[in-house]
Amino acid sequence: MPAGKANAVQGRMRLEVMIMEFRVLGPVLAVANEQSAPMKSTKILELLAVLLMAPGHRASHATIANFLWPGEEPNANRIRQYSHQLRMEIPGIVQPNDRGFCRIQVDPQSVDCVRFQTFHRLANVADDPRRRLSALRSALGEWRGTALEGMAGAGFSRKRIELTTELRNVTIACALTELECGEAHAALQRADSAMAHWPGDETLLEAQMRALRALGRSERIEPLLARWGRQFARPTMHLLLAGETGTSAPTADSAAPVRVRQIPRQLPSPPIGLVGRQAQLDRIAETLAGRTPGRSRVAALTGMPGVGKTFIAMEAAALAERSFSDGILYVDLGGFSAGEPERHGAVLARFLNDLGVRPATPTMDGMVSAYRTALADRSLLLVLDNARDEDHVRPLLPGPGASAAIVTSRRQLHGLAIREGAELVDLAPLNSHDAVELLRIRLGEDRIGAAVPFVDDLVEHCGGLPLALGIMAARIKERPSQALAGMVRQLRQERTRLRSLDLGSESLSVRLQLETSYKLLPIPAANLLWQLTVHPGPTISWVALRALETHGIDSVSEAVDELMRMSLVTEPVFERYSLHDLVRVYTAELSDRQDEDERERVVERVLRFLLHNAWACDRRLDPARRLPIGEAPDVEVVTPTHAADAMSWFEAEYSTLTAAVGLAEKRGLDHYTWLLPMVLVTFQWRSGRHLDALKYLNSALEAAGREAGPADVAMVHRMLAGTYRSLADLPRATGELRRAVRVSEDDGDVLGAALGRHILGVLLRESGAPGEALEHFIAALSAFEQLGDLLGQGAALNGIGSARYDLGHYDAALEYCQRSLTLLEGTDDLNGLAHLLFSMGRVRLVLRDHEAAIADFERARNLYRSLTYGSREARTLVWIAAALRGAGRPLEAEEAIQQAQALLRELGESDLDAAVERMRCLP
């Protein structure tokens, strides 16, 4: 016999005496002594698999053909051929064929699928959980991969599904039995692993839940259910409901109590050191007691992040606890947390479990019905904290009855007021007094002493926000006193302020609290929020908001409404909006994250809007002003009807405009750095803000030197001169005017030189040099006549008349004043006309024409009042008094003095008699 054939025969003989094992729960194998027997072809292996799985290991030719050659008629010869090859591979296994059948002879317990099913049957009949668990684990131990791995065809696919379904059932049974035996860790691992194979199996999901609950990890259950529900679009609320333990069956439309009613007391520890909120606590107490006319027993607390909504809710609930005999239910809905908010179903299921109630139908509607039925005959207080919006909390609110609710949210819950009749309690930051008191309580008497020098800074830069104050108090308490100055220094600086107000967790970080609100904003509102930071003012008007956004009024309206609903923007006065200081610091960080080009475009829109609106108002105050600003058809510009309207606009926007000068200067925008102060100066003079004018005009002078021409530079010098004049610094005023004239003359600017000479004449006259002043007035008049400038001529003629008055040439003075009146009467230059009438009144007074003088002064006074030019009105009243005394009307004269003193008091004068005397002595 050849050596190769002898070896093959010996190999088959060895297989005959070895113990064989057969596997189909994984790759199909015939194993002898842990070594797989090689097969010459896949068909032989497929035939072996069919026979191993067949009852009694006997299969018909039709069955075999269906697995190996699906769709073909059985071919007995082909089947016998493969059966013969199988006998050659594993001698003795194949028995002689019956008619139309094939059969193999193997020990049934040598086949893994047979053992698997045997262990499964044993587990099903086991009374003892431990014996059942052992059998189930043995059954699962038979699996080594995917059943019938590599076997193709519909027949094998059906069998694979059948075996895998049984595997799933055994796996679930094993996990549940592990829970029954107290092996929760093993159950959880088994369920987690099984979910990778059968992710949509609800029974496995329930096993996971039960294991998590047994391990004390209940906080993971609801997020697990939420993810599963979203992934498979299936309800999960019923899985949270406690199992029924009672004996009575529920009726079709009612809730069935399943255990003895327990009184829940779920309120967290009340806050320590709540201050400044008594009025709000009183309103909440009245609402919960049902004593708020036209309102339900639902109080909705709203306000910005960190303002203390939860603390107030806890305090109010603690105070009201005795009034609710059936207890308090509390839930943090997580509406503004970094993770997913709580779902209605999860909270309802939890509350129903806490109340010992099981709904008749485990649907959302069924749970809501059972919940409200349960509340109807109870006196229960619900604290629903951190709701995202009205819809988030609405299914959890009690219906009519003795139960009540406190809801907190950063969002304004107007919908609850409209539909549910809730009482809205909006919380503002603490005032300075209450903020100091909160710091004192949080720091304690031992540390407050060291903090006293810094209390004002702490209160100011925490913005009255209880969260911020609490964080700073905690930081101060944990650090030595020597570190306090450095901590406050960091708090003062905007770039490090939010870092100072961060203790490393979401609930103890002002930045993270604001971040969660920002991330929930729609894109238009999010964009508007950072753009508001670019706007330099503490408040912004509705018109200015529209200038920020280029997508239309509806878009702006929706965006600002959303920001207000989210408590990120407030409306302190009608159609003026503001950001809390800490919100502004946060949004400044948002602005820094934006594209630089887009940020520059927003800055340009803001400054352009402010400049053109201020220019429109300035022209109403001084129509003769000339600035190189031009028109802006794409900018919405105010149109003040009267000077008083213009003054009111400036008053409302003043802090914004001065901040805009700083913004322009910071960004090197010289065009705005010099023009904004120039449109402000008239208002500043008339409102007594001369030091402000001096500050910003000096910045304007530098910017004009880089950006503007000589005529504009000369104009800035003239405005500086006027400011120094109002500050009674005549030498500096004169110096600025001489520079203005020199620049204009060097540039050949006739108008600029004329304006400069006219104002220089005014200063020289006030300095006691009327003769030299007269020369400048005459030169100015000649230039204005050359230019055809009627307003300039009127001003110069008034100057000549005033100089003649100083020189004692009263008749000539009156003549020039009357010529000036002819030019100025009926023009828009009301300030120039008022000044002329004042000059005429003084001339007539010295000529003892008292009644005419009084008439001139009264006209001047009325004009100054219309211009809201308080200092000039007061001065005119002083001279009216002099004319009245000259006319023999002393009582009226005294009344005029009293009116002058009242105006001077409004302007900040304390020594009124001295102020009146100063007005009388002014040239």
C-alpha cells in the first residue's frame, strides 16, 4: 500500500476511536480532541450541518436539497455522492440511506445546539433560581459566534434566525435570573452586551433598567430611555412605572392605587441667607394660597441665570409646606442644563410612583389623566424647577383643586399666565444694599471685616447677581486675607471677570450658566446678542436695533423678543433695551469669536447710525453748523421737530454716544473719532457738560489732524475755544481761536477765518478788550458779506452792536442790533436770534426804554427755554429782573430772580445768590 494512502486510512481509524464533538452555534465544525476535522468542500459541511440539526439527525432528500440547492428538485444521486464523501471524511458517522432520507449516527450530547436546547429546557423546569441560573449560563456557554456562520442560502438563514431568537430569549432569561439571584453587576453587563445585538428589544431595555436600579444608578435610567425612545421612535414612559402590587384591578378610565398612600417630602434643603426677596415671597405665598384674584394657584418665577429663582422657590415652598397636607413633589427639569432636559413622561411616571398610583393605560394621555385625578383629591405642592418653556411644564401642572405649583425658568412664561392663569414673578438682580447684606451673610462676621474695603467693587462687578456674589464669597472664605486684593483686581477687569466667577461646575459658573442659555437661542437671536455687545451704550433704542440687523424689521423684532423671553435682554424703559453687565462681558467673548470682517461691519453700522442721528439733532440745535457728514439714505434718522426734542434725544443717547467715541478711538476709526465729538458739542455746552466736551474734542483734534483737512481742524480749534470760554479759561480759549484763524488763513479758507475772527471777537470782548474785538467783528462781517452768508452777517452785526455797547456807543449799538434782527428774524438760527434779542434788551435797558427791554428779554428767554438752554435762560431772567426793577415792578423782578435760581439749582449750583451775581456781571 502506498505511504500516502496508508496515512489517510490510519487517520480515519484514529477519528473512529476519538470522541467527536459537533458545533453549529458558530462556525460549523466537527471536532476531535479539540482539533477540527478538515472538509474537502463546503457542500459536505453544509450536509453535516443539516443532519446535525435535523430531528434524530435524519433528514429527507427534499429537506437537504432545500438547504444545499435551494430552488432545485432533489437529486438522489448527488445527495448520495455527498453522503459518501461525508462518510469518507468522518468514518462511521453516516448510516446506510433509507429510501429518500439520509441519516447520521452521533451522540446527541456531542452536538452543541442539542446541548443548548437541553439546558434551556432544564432551566424552564427548575424551581430553584440558582439551579435555573446555572442551566441558563451553561446554555449560553455553548455559543461561539454567529450560528451556522458562513452557511449561505435561505434555509440556513431561516434556521439561523430561529436559533438566534432562542439565544435572545435565553440571554434575557439569564439576565433576569441574575437579578433575581442578586447578581446585578452580571445582569447589567449581560444586558448591555445583548443590547449591542438586539438594540430594539424592550425586554432587554427593561432588564438594563432593573439592573441599574438595583445598583443604585437610577440617574442613568431616564437618559437611557430617552436615547432608546428617540432611536426607535417608541414610547418608554410605561417602563418607568412601578409594578402593580395591589389586588384590585383598575377600571377602564381611572387610576388604581397600588400601595398605601405615602406623603412625599422631596424639597431639597432651603437656602441660607436669602435677602431682598420678601415682596416676591409674599406674592408667591398669596398665589399658592389661592388669594390672587383672577389667577390660578401656579406661581411662575422667571429671570436671568444666577438671579436666585431656585433659592426663592425653595424658600417659598418651605414656608408653605404646612399648608399642603399631602406633601411636596420636587423635580429639576433640567431645561437649561448642559444635557438633555427631563421628559414629561419620565417625570409623570416618577410622580405617579411617588404617589402610589398606576395609570389604567400606560400612555402619555393615560398618565396625565391618572396624575391629575390623583392631584384632584390631594393638597399637594409641586416645585417644578428649571423648566425650558411652557410646554415643558404644562403636563405637570395641577388642575383645579387644593394642589398648587411653583415653576422656575429663565424663560418668560407668558403662555402659563395666558392659558393656566399663572402668577408671573420676574426676578431682578439685587440692589446694592441687599447685595452687601448677602455678602455679609455668606462671608460671616469673621471675614466680612477684611472685605469691607472691597465691598463696593464686589457688589458692582457681580452686578447684584446672587450666584456671582455667592461664588466670590466662597472664594474669599477659602483664601487668606492677603489674596483678597488680587481677587478683586481680577473681578474688576472684564477679560478675567468671568474666570473669577467660576468654581468649576456648571451650577457654580456664571459663564457656563450663560452659555447654556446662549446655545438654546435661534440663530438670529444669537447673532443679535453678540451684536448688542458691539453697540457701545448701556442701552440701545429700538431704532438702533434695526440698524444692527440688515434682514428686516420682522427679523429684528423676533430676535429681540426671543432675547427678552430668555431673560438675556431687558427693557428698562419703553423701546430701550439693555444687557446685564455680566451678560455683556459674556457676549463680548462671543463677539471676539466672530469673523473680524463681520465684526467690523457691525461696528461701522453702529457708528454710522449714531453719527447721522446725532447730526440730525445737532442741526436742529444749531442750523448754522457745517460738518462734512453728508446724507445717509440707508440709515433711519430721527427728525426732531423742536430743539427740545433734539435735546431729549441727546440726553437719552448721551452715554451711548460718548462710549461710541471711545469705541471709534480704540479701533482707530478717525472719521468717527473726530466727527462724533463735533456733533455732541452743542448739546454738551447747553447741558453744562463742558469738561466732557473738552475731553472728547481733544481726541477729535488728534483724529482730525490725521483724517480731515485744514478747514475741519480749524473748526475743532473753534469748538475747543468755545469750551474753554464756557469754563472761564479765556487765555486758552483765545489761544485756540488764534490757532483756528491761522490754520484757516494759511489754507485760504475765508469762511473758516471769518468764523474764527467772529468767535475771537466774542472772547476779546468778554476779556475786556472791546476795541480789538470790534476789529475782528468788522473783519468777520466783511468776509460773511463776501460769501453771502446771511446768518454769519447777522452774528457779526450782533457782535459789533455788543462791542459798541461795551464802548458806550449805545445808539450805534442799537442800530447794529436792529440790522442783525432784520437778517436773523424768521431763520432757523433760534440760538443766534435769542442772543441778539438779549443784546438788544441790554442796549434798550441802558437807554432806559424799560418796556422795550423787557419785551426783548422775554422773547430771548422763551427762545432759550425752547432750546432747553438752561444757563442762558437763567442769565436772561437775571436781566429781566433788572429791567422790571427799572420799570417800577419790584415784585415781578423778585419772581424772575426766583425763577433764575430754580434753573441754576437744576444746573447744580449750590450758592444761588453768588450764581445770580455772576450771571449779572457776565459781559
